Amino acid sequence: MPKRMPMIRDNTDEEERAIQKGIRSDPDAPEILPSQKVARVGRPVGQSKKQVTVRLDKDLLEILRAPEPKGWQTRLNQALRDALTRTT
């Protein structure tokens, strides 16, 4: 039998005020002002990607994932770009 997801409810106004008060009083959680830059997460704007399926030899995939399992697709993309645009 599948597990049920827990019910999630919105904070009451009183709970929200208490949370916001706690945030304001926490010196380790300073307010970010509009003039401060916030790091953007995700792919840069204007850079489009197309999802494809490709089969790779197991040893090649291990090499791509060796430095760090996260980011292997980006490394593959760069390796292909370098190989295809290399001038000889």
C-alpha cells in the first residue's frame, strides 16, 4: 500500500507573525536588501538545451563521473563541444 503524503497547511496569521519576528531577531539571518545581488540558480537565461537519450560505454561513463558524479552531463557537453570545434 503506498504511503500517504502528509497534509500541508498554511501558517495562521499568528504563526506567520511569530516566524517573521524570529527571523528579524536572528543576527545570522540578515535581511537582503533590493540593492544587494542575489545569486541566480539554474541555467543562464538564453541558453537552451535539448534533452536527448544516448547510450555510452560503461567505462566512458565512469570516466565522466570520476571527478564528481554531479555535473557529468555538463562535462560531456563540453568535451563534445571541444572535440567538434577543435581546429587542426
